[in-house]
Amino acid sequence: MAANNEIGNIYPIAEAGQIAKKYNTPFLCDASQAVGKIPVNFEEWGITYLAISAHKLYAAKGSGALIVRKGHHLKPILFGGGHQKGLRSGTLNVPGIVGLGEACRLRLLEMEEDEKAITKLRDKLQSLLFEKIPGLVVNGDVNCRLVGNLHISIPDVPNSAIIARVRHSLAISTSSACSSGVETPSHVLTAMNLTPELIEGALRIGIGKFTTLEEIELASEILSSSVSSTRKALYL
């Protein structure tokens, strides 16, 4: 995983690739969260297989890509018409594929400037939330994370209570979309040895290129008001 889909941490893929190369081991990198947000160098990082997902870089949902290093082969798991050089049979999603290609082209042109702007918005939201919500904690590595990811915990307020209050105003989550509907504690936060209170109070906020400063300010107000109301309901 090049970048974590929950807390946004960016991992040392180049170093991992060198270890895999040393032991002649094929290296699969899930770059779904990273491509289009940070530079990813397939060749220099020693990656054998690189997986990306279209909707993570502003293309439509329903398509993705697997980049395979020359000389390495995979056995198909879907058989039929022999599409995609026999790797995966099935009618191709041509609009999705074209959209993914165009999205990749645009990210090459826009990524650097977009990520700078998103960083400012993320930092603004983080600053406002720290001002307005006593006890707030930012989870993960704050120096090596995706700029559009803000993962926080409010120790004394269950995240379910916050989601219930803001769900008609804000689109935020308690974990990654891949874990939606799963009631067990986040395996990511558990592995980080966070306290049960921090895990129960965890919220994931995503910021993208279309987010505005006005939305950031409104989000901070909605969240802080919801936390204040929930605390009064729980402890008075």
C-alpha cells in the first residue's frame, strides 16, 4: 500500500521495493490512494505490479488498472474471450478506460498545484477544529500523509453520535469506505495501539481539488457545534 486509505500515511515504497528486489520477490503495490496525489515511480521503486483505481483520481467509478512489469505474468482468474491478452476476459468498459486515461493526463498537469492548494485547506480545517474542539487528536504521521486526508479523534464523543448529527450536512466517515458496514474496530487504528476511546471517537475527513474555503469554514462550524451538542447530551 503506497498510502493508507484510512489515516493517509504515505509508506516508503521505494525501500520496500529494494528489499523485494534483493530477495527476487515480485512486489505488488496498491497505489489506489496515492496515484494522482503524490509522485509514484513504477520503474525506480522496483514495483512489479501496480494497482490503481479511477475514482481516486477524479475519474468515474468502475474502472482501474494493473501495471505489470515486463517479463512477469499472471494466471487469469476469469476465462472466456481472451480479452486483455488472456489476462481478464469480459467486455471492456471503454468509456471508463478513456476517462481513466484522461484523468491520469490531467493529474500530471495539475497535481502539483492542486496538492499545494489542498494542503492549505487541510491545514486551515485542522487549525479551526483544534481551536473549537477541546481534546481533539490528529491520528497518523502528520509529516508524511496525503494532504487531502485529515483523520481525527474526539476521545469522549462516539463517532456514531457525530455522524448521526452531521450526516445531512457533511460527507465524512468513521473509517475507510472499504470497511463501511463493518462494526468491528478499525484494524488500522488497533494496530497503531490507540486507546479504545480514540478509536471510538475517530473520524476521517477527505478534502479534494473541488473543496472550497467556504466549505472548510462551514465544515468546522458544523463539526464543532455537533461535538458541543453531543457532549452536553452525554454529560449533563
